[in-house]
Amino acid sequence: MTRKLDYKKKLLIYGPIAVSMVILAALVYPNLDDLLVTMKTARFFHLFMALFFSFTSYLFMGMSLWEVLKILGHRLPFWEASGVSFVSTTVNYFVSSGGVSGFATRAHLLSKRHIPYGISVTSSVVISVFIYLVLSVIIVEGMVLQMLKSSSYGISVFQGVIGVLFVLAFAFFLILMFFHQDLRYAWSRKLYKLGNHLLYFFSKKEIPEETFLQFEAQLTDGIRTIQSRKYELPLVLAYVCLDWVSNILILHFAFKAVGAHMHTSTLIIGFALGQLMTVIPILPGGLGAMEAAMTAAYSGMGIPVGKALAASLIFRFLYYIIPAFGSIFIYWGLRMSEPRYDFSKHSLNSHRNGAGHDA
């Protein structure tokens, strides 16, 4: 039975990665010669600038988490909040779970710093709402720009409409869960039962009822705090916007590195179509699908296929792959800096409880 459960876990993790690798291979192999020629002439300065904006993107993500935790009354050192955000984001990109893996990693790392799970979820929901709202604006802008630049409305416009509706629906769902107490209670119960079924399926364990009730109380307190201090949220929104701007600048300098020059509107159109693919929950970070969408979009707007593919792969490498390796060391640093467990206090309390029981 244990071997069967381990096999299912590995299939859920490595299966989507295998699918992404197949998509990438099908995309790269026919264009390998053009891609190699383009990569050999890539300009180091622009690659460095793309890497720099990858760093600023993760920095602004960390600042948004740090600010939300501060609003919720849980202050962490800035480097710790940024590290938690960095690690949880990279995990979310590589383990395709519709965002659950990132939530779980963030909650785990914050709990080691005495941040309640309810507060972790509240902060994640607030940031996710802003991320998806800004993403929907970018997609709408890209779609409108494409309609203005082209008189024919092809499949990409239809994809844009579907993507906007999906992103906005998800953001609306989060907002609704956030502010509607009865609806939140009903859905949290359903998610609790579903989570327990999944947990039991994989590990034969379940979350105790009292633990869930404690989490629910913490979540309610966190939401009330956010509602009472909502005027402090624009700063969080600003950090999220700067994160997305940094993302676009990574792609901008990736194209400059391979010698491709384009109008800002063209850059945003391709970026928006690529980001639509990253919301596919099956593939880790939209791996393969994002590169295919970007390459098709930019080549359709006059950029050579080799350069479009090279720029999208550079974007993937600098924003996803390198940070993933860096997160290993950051995770190690977070583990080393975790507050130590007070064994003497625990022993004293155990002794007192034991003495009271004996009495």
C-alpha cells in the first residue's frame, strides 16, 4: 500500500513535468538551428538586466507579503518575509497544484515563525486577489492592443476573452470568500472535508476538527483586521504592480539580448498571451505552454521564430530556473534561522501537568 501511495505522489509531481518536457521538445527541436545561432550572439549586458529585473520581481513579491503581515499585526524581519515569499513562489512554479503547493509551503514556513495558519491564508488570499486583478488588466490591455493593431480577430482574441473571464472569475471568487462570512464558512467546510479525503488517500491521516476550528477563528480575525485597515492596502497593490512591471522588463531585455526590437504594445500583447498559459493548473508554471504561446504570438507579429523562442526560453531560465536553485539556499537559511524550541519550558509545563494529574 505504501509503495502504491508513493507511486501516486510521484505521478502527480513528475507527470505534469514530463508533459511540459514533451511540449518543449516539440517546440525546440524543429527550430534548434535558428535557436543556437541566436543564443550564440546574445548580448551579456541585456541578459544581466533581465536577471536584475527577475531579482526585483521577487523582491517586490517579498515586500507585498511583508506589508500584508505587518497590516495583520505580525511583524517579521524583511529578509525572512522575502525569503518565505521567494521559496513558496518557486515551489508553486515547479509543483503544479493550482497554487495549493505555494500556499502550503508559505503557511509551513510562516508557522515556524509563530504565524498562525489563518493569518498565512489571509495574507495569501489578499496578495492573490491583487495579483490576479493586475494580471487581468494586463491581459485586457494586450487584447485591446491586438485588436487595434490587427483588423482580423483570430483565435488569440478568443483566448484572451476566455483568459480574462477565468482570471476575473477566480479573483471574484477569492473576494467573495473573503467578505461573505456565511459563504466562506460553507466553502471552508467543503474544502476541509475534501482536504481530509485527499490527505487520508495519500497518508492515511486526517486534520483534527479542533485544528480546523482554530484555523477558522484565526482566518476570521485576520479578515476583520484587513477590513478595518483597508486603507493601508494600496501600498500592497503598488508592490504587486511593480512585480508585474519587472516581469515585463525581464522579457523586454530578453528580446534586446537576442537583437529583437519591438514596440511596447507588441511586447505587452505577447506577454499577456504567455501569461494566460501560466494559469493552467496541470502544468508547472505553464512550462512549455507559455513558451509556445509567446513564440506563436511574437512570430505572428513579425519577430523571427528563432528570436521569439530564444527570448521566451531566456525569460523562463532567468525568472523560473535560476530562482529555483537560489531558493534551495534561501530555504536552508530560513531553516537555520527558525526560532528554537524551548525544551526547558516544555519540560516544566509537562512536569506541572503531570503533578496536577497525580494530585
